[in-house]
Amino acid sequence: MRNVGIIGVGYTPVFVSKRKDVSIPEMISEAVDAAFDNTGLTPQDIDAITFGNMHTFEGVNMPHLWGAEHIRSLGKPVMRIATGGTTGMSAFQAGYYHVASGLHDVVMIVTYEKHSEGDAQVGLMGIITPEVMAMLASGIDVTGGKGMGAIGGGSAGGISYQAMSYLNHAGAGIEHIDGIAAMERRNAAKNPYAHLKDPNATAETIAKTPLVSYPIRFGHICPTTDGATVCIIASEEKAKELADKVAWVWAVSNCASDATTGNLIEGLITDPAEQMPCIIAARQAYERAGIKDPKTEFDVIEIYNGFAHQTLMFLEKLGVCEVGEAHKLLEAGELERDGRFPTNASGGVVSTNAIGTSALNRVTECALQIMGKAEGGHQVDKDVHKALAHGWGGLMQYVTVTILGDEPRKG
Amino acid sequence: MEVSYMTPVVPMDFTYNYRVGKYVQRYLDAFKDKKILGVRCPGCGKVFVPPHMFCGACNKKLDDFVELSQEGTLENFTVGHIIIEKGQVSAAESPYILGMIKLDGADSLLLAKVEGVSPGEVETGIRVKAAWKDKVEGDFLDLDHFEPA
Amino acid sequence: MEETREVQGAWELSTFKFRIEGDGFQLMLNSMKDAKLKGLKCQECGTVYCPAPFYCRKCHVFIDDEVEVSDHGEVMTYTIGYADVRGEPLDEPRVSCMVKLDGCDTWFMGVLDEVEPDDVHIGMRVKLKWNEERVGSLQDMEAFIPE
Amino acid sequence: MDINVAVAGFNMTPCSSDLVTTRERMTFELSSGLFDDLGITRDDVGTYIIATNDFLDGRTISNVFLDAPVGAYMKDESKVEMDGLNALMYACMRIMTGQYETALVLAFGLTGYQVSPYLHIDYIMDPTYDRQVKLLNELSAAALQARCYLDKFGYSEELLDEIAAKDLSNAALDPYQLRQLSDISKEKVKGSDYLYEPLRELHCYPPTDGGIVVLLASGEKAKELTDKPVWIKGMGQSIDPYYIGDRDLSVSPSTTQAAKRAYDMAGITDPKGQVDVAEISSLFACQEPLLAEALGLLDQGRAADVYASGDTAIDGKLPINPSGGPLGAHPICATGLLRMAEAVRQLRGEAEKNQVAKAETAVVHGQDGVCAQQNVVVVLGT
């Protein structure tokens, strides 16, 4: 298998709630321009493109077709990938296979979301609309007022179940969710491409936000964001020719389980906090990358955390620490930018969530940290040799993992 | 074994609000003065209507807006015998013409209704001119149709 | 940044004719008339599903072995709701939970009643409180209550 | 380039206008049927790629309920939201890296019963212009392409009747096709109603339900699994501009570019001489010669003669769509893979009444978008 390296990243100039000035493809083109500016490449250098977003949030089917010119794709292969929250990393991994297979040398990954054009709650509901209608016809009270099907506090319901189950397993408390949320909002304040920024956030300020569904508060929940991210990758030979600094892909992996949380037509067999796909995907990635000890080898970690407790939960699922240790690392300051395990130095998904980009941003943020190019003061203090990026999505059951290094993978 | 299925009905549609972006915005703004704008590529010189951000062939960003003639040539057309609404096909009240028109000064074709000529007699190559609604408001439907010049 | 105008679009889900699997769900609804819960067991791995899909996810085989599961079980996780599905504050906090019923491998979601939020804990034993009049609807189950 | 990946097997539903099933049940039956055929279980599959469309499935992330029934519970799965032939290409890449020995591809469309197929293109269209002006739909766009093609070469509308009659009589021989019309003739096609001139009802694909799974395997593994592996020799894909007013609709540059990539890999320098059979995703009669020209299988300007001569028939010199193609059935997303399956049946000599005389190299084509904006080409060989 060929080695693959990340040679450049491009973001829209801002990630904000509403981009009223541009259409969808016009917004995407800004990130494409940024990627070309940052790498000095031109469209002629790109052999193929992979493209991802969660289209039902905007109601545009296969939007790469509408945006074909905006992403500078004419005459090139373009592959559209959509897997929910993991979409960005799934598109990245598709790009990776384009190069690793030997078929293409330079591939551009394009992702975006323009949440302001649709209703994210409604878009999420779209996952199970027919099932919800069938359950309604069978007497369910979707408001959770009585009987079966109390999904809890609306959209946060399934997530609250996950958070509570996690806290129980880990022996952690809601104050730890407050603490990690605060850390990430502070990190976001130093990332020019983050959405919700608060340089003064503390566990106490987060704890003042209202509870939605215990243990989840408003302050633990991601925003809906407009933005686009582009990443350019290349074969080893091309990467060395085209770029001074390269973040090398050491492994990609991905796993799915069952999707029944929130669907009462079929029972689910996995605890929403078990996240077995994460354990499986991580194990596979470590094997492929030759990672022997995930507890010591990573200098930077980026976790997909639409909800703040997930940073802690997934650190444990990924084997970066033991079950029950993540909140202790938080308390000891080890997850901060200057800590032993800098985690979500970017501010994470909980601070910025343009869904199509969110899982790709985990990879691009790791890459920029390796390259030493993280802007606005969110570069971590130490040299970054190896980094771990994680994506999560589907109906709580997809996990993607990508491992990057500062030199090409050997063997 | 006999299998039974549930057939739930979704009582509503999902709705969206799109920002048209600066190119469509400018195109529509010009409608208020009954003008048709195109945009010229600095690379190949081609003029596109409706205006959009990039020339795909040259990969160049377009920002040279130009006013186009209200007249042009019918390059292609179809006579519709049906209409499709929400994906459902039904017979049209009477056949109607959809044309692709090359406005003088443009290189791309503009899709529009063609009226004032019967569906049995329409042919490519005829000259047509824009027919506007009496009251223009900068709306998509201000440019009502084209008719023989 | 100059604001541009807004236009509308739709995804016409109202035009769709959906079919979804109903047998496993119907089996459960029907059994509820007698204040019982029926599911299906995989003949290969023994996993009990309720409500049941038509196949086993692990073994990838059709399943049709009907089994009854208990209406008693254990709280696996729970949440205390302070806002409704639209995010509007509720008058009173509401506890809901996921329960693993005895003899069943899949989890139920439901309201947890007759207990103060502070007293709820993972691992607590609960049972289903059935409605007096049962018609084979999800409303037949009023709530989970402490055992 | 030696791809060294083969089609080890496939399983498809006979297409229907109302397949009485669910997405999950169809998926389960397709994959378990294939596993039984090959004597394997889901544990023998390394990775899964699904190709379905959320807007047609009526769901966000429409693959979330398909992972378990297809066999991907606790496995590696991803989704290509395009015609299934693109998913096949992705699955092939995954095997080419050496990371997986086998990959299962699933694609289906329920556009016969569940949803109108024409919404598929509606939702593709620019919501800030085309959907506001409300002039274009899939059929009117196809009609404009048909007129453009006929006018360019001076063909009469009868060419479309001829093509449709050929395709529909082939389809009537193929049990997997939806349209099974008896005594089909040019006259009968011409007797069907105009939708948008020059397109008549029988020039257009029928709304269809159908699905397919395909198992790809590395060279060695494929030989273990089947006596008749069919090899992927080349693949390519490309895209044209979005606005139909910016395009010359009488040609398909992206098909030509995709074919060039595929032919270069497969070592095909003379497609007319080297290709034995073509299965093309021509959703409308006009697209068959147009795309065949773009694939280098027909000379421009000769379509009327070639179709009249019978060269494209099952027993002709270069059979095109011996299965009848999408005029027989078009379950959106699955269509490109159905073309592949039909080509595999040909190359294995299992196409029964649709079998062509010599079949060693086949070209398969799939498309997405308005007037085939995006095209994918795969070359298969014995």
C-alpha cells in the first residue's frame, strides 16, 4: 500500500451561524481557494476529488453536481460520500483509498455544511421519520409525557442516556462535563476557525447554563455552523515534491454497529455509551499504524464531540486512558494545550459544528498541529509526532479513526 | 410466512431557506430595470447567463458583469405535453414550449418559456425577444417568456 | 458582508409511500393486551430482541422463535428532562430511563414514575405499570415504576 | 495497471414497479442470498460500501438501518451517495490497497412504489435558480438533450423509436427487467404518448424498484470463491458543468474522459475493435447512441445507419444494451450495478436469451445528474 500525506488544508475564513452573503457553492469555493492559496497548487494539480456533507440539512441532493465548477472539478473524478456525522472523515478516508490504491496521486477532499439553510433538528429527525410516524400511530407520546418512547429531553434525549451511562461507568460527574466544555470553549477562543468562543469559560460559567436533560446542559451542546473545509492529500512521492511540511497518514479505520437508539420499532442491543465500534475501529487503526501503546504515543488528539461528555468518553474508548481516568486527566490539566494529552486544542465539535466538515476537521486539525501551522495561538506547546483523529456519527453508531504522523509510515 | 408491513404517512414536508448568493442577487436586481445580466470569463471571454461564480473550463472566477441584448436566437426547444409537480406527472392543459435561447452577446443558453408561436410551428433558428411582466420587482418570474422578435 | 435574498425549497416527504417492517413490533403490541411482552429469540446465538427485527444482527439469519420477556427489569441509564422536544422548559422535571427487562437483551425506553429524581440510580429494579384497559397500543404501558 | 480485483458474485432482484418489501428486508435477502450462493458468511466480507440516496429513501443517513441487514454489524462500512457503479469503484480501491480481500457493494432504488423518481433530479437542481424558475425537470431536460442530439446530426425522431424498440425487445427477454412488453416494434413505440417532444413515454425509463449486491474479491480470493471470476480491467469517472445552458448537450465529454481513464488501464486502444458488448445507463433513448459515441463505440453521425443495420442488436457486431438497458428498468442508484451484473452474465455465458456471441471484454457505464452530468465507466474482462 502506498503512503499518503496531507499537504494542505483550507477553511472558509469564518465558521459562524449564518452566512447570508453567499450561496452554498459560493461558500464552498472559499475553502477551495484557501487550500490552493495555502499550498500554491492549482486545479491542474488535482487528480480527483471526494466530497461530503449531510445534504438533508440543506435539501440539496448530490450538491457536488451543482457546485461542480465551484470546486474546480470539471473533467475530474468526483466521489460523493455521506455517512452522517462521520461524513467528513469518511470522505477523507475515501480520498485516502484513492491515493493508497495507486489510482490517483493528488486528491482534494471537500466538505461543508450550511446549517442556516435548514433546520438541524428536523434534519436529524429525518433519520427516523417513518418510524416515528409508525410509533405515533401505535400510541407513542413523542413528547415523552407518558408511557413508552420517552426519548427524554427531545434531541438531547438519546445523548443524555449516553452521558448518564458514561458518567456511571467512569465514576465521573456533571461537573466534569462542565469542565471539559469550558476547556474547549477556551481553546476555541484561540482558533480563528471556531464558532463558539469564550476565553473566560470555566466549569462554573458552563454550570450556569440551563439543564436540557440531566446531565446535559445547553453549555454542553454543539452549535449549528456554516462553514467548509478542504484538505489536499498526495502520494509519498508527490507529497515530497509539492510540500515542505507533510502530515502522513499512518492508518484509517471505520466501524458500524446497530442503529436503533430512538427507534422503538426494533430493540437495540448496545448501550449508547458502550461504543463498541470505537473500540474496534481504534484497535484496527493501531494495528495498521503499528501503535503499541495508545496511552503514551499520541501528542495531539482530536475527538468528535457533538456533546461535551463525549470527549472524555471517547478518550477511554480509544484506549488513550483507562475507563474512569479521563476526568482525572481533565482535573490534572493534562488535556489542555500544554498538557500531556492535548485534546481538542481546536475547540472540538462542541464549539464548531458544520456537520459535513466536523469529522474532517478532526483530521485537518491534527495535520496542522503536526505541520506546526495551527493559527491564532492554538498550536500546542510541544513537537507533534503522532496524532489521533476520531469521528462519530450515524444514529450513534458510526466511528472513524485516522492516525497521522510526522514522517511517512514505515513497513 | 406472511409478512405484514406498516405504511406510515409523513404529514409534512421538510422546508429550507436558501441564500441566493451574489450572482443570482445581481441578476435579479437588474430585472428591476428590465435588464438581463451575464458575466464574462477573463480567460476564454465567454459570457454566461444566468451569471455564476466560475468558468469551469478555465477555472477562473467571474466578476465582469455585462448587460446582454433582449433578443436572441432559439437554439433548442421542447414542446411539453405534461407537467410534473412534486414528482407527479399529469397532462398539460395544452402543449407549451420550453426554449433554450442564445441571447446576442451571450455564449451560454438561457432556458425560458416561448410564447406567441404555436407548438406545431416553432423551429430552431427563429429570432426571439424577451417579454417582461408589466410590473417588475426583481423576481425570478419578472422575465415572463420570450416571443418571436 | 452583504446579505443576499432568501428563497424557499422543500423535501416533499409527504409524497412518500413508506413501508416498514411491522411483524416484530405487532407481536409485541398484541401481547401487551394481556400485559405481557413478546419478542423473538435468535435460534443461533440466543439473543432475545423485543420488539424484534426479522433477523439477528449478529448471526445474519431470519429469526421467528417467539419468547415472552418479563415486565420487570433494571435501569441501565436514565435522564431527567427539563425541556420538551422543542426546547421549551417543562413545568416539572421528568425522569425517563432505559431498562433491560429480565430475559431480554434489548433495551426499552420509557418514563420512570413514582420516584423522586434524586432517588433514581443506575441498577435500580423497576417494573412496568400497565394501564387497566389495554388495546395493543404503546399507551398500554403507563410507565416504569420501582419494583 | 494491474488491478487484480474480480467480481466474485452478485445477487439482484427482478425489477418491479412495486416490490412488496422493505429496504431492510430486501437488503437482508440480497446479501444472505449471495452469501449462500458463494458458501460464505458475513464474517468473510472485509468491507462494505452502500450506494443509496437519502432523498429517495426519505431518510437522513439512509444507510444507518442497512448496515445490520447487509451484514455489516460491527464491521467497516461506508456510503457512496451516487450511482452504484461509483461504489463498486470505491470498493475496488479498498481491495487494491491490500487492506481487504473482499468487499460487498449494495445498491438499490425504490422509485417504483415509494417515491417519484423525478424528485431525484428536482432535488439535484440549483435551489437558488432552477428550482425557483421552475422550468426544468428530468424529462424536459432529457427532451432538450434529445432534440439537440437529433438536430446536430440531422436524425429524425424515428431513430429514437428504433433504439427504444431494440432495447425493449431485448428487455422482454430478460427476467430481471421490469418492462416486459410483447410484440414491441418501432410503430408501437411511436404510438406511445409524447411527454416532452421528441421524447415519448417508451423512449424514457420506467419508475422502478430494484436492488443488487456485488461481492468483489482480490485475485487470489476470487479464484477460491468462483470458477468464473470476471475481472475489473479499468475504471474511470468524470464530471461536466452543471447548467445545461453551458453544455453542448449533444456530446458527453465527461463520459469520454471517464472512458479514456478506464481504457488506458485496461489497455484498450481501439474500443470498437476490442469491446465485445456494452451495457450503458441510457435513461432515455437518445442517450444510448450519444453515450456510445462518447465511449468510442460508435462514430459520430452514423447512429441512424448503425441502428438500422442491426449492428447494436444482440446478434449484431457490437451489441449495446443486450439486456435492454434502463429503458427496461431504472432503480436509481442500482442501475449502473445492474449494467455491470448484465455484463458479468454475458462474460460468463449465462445471459440465456440475451447472450451475445462473443463476450470477453465488456464496457459498463453509469450516470448521475441532469442530462448525465457525471459519468462512470468500468471495463470488465474474462
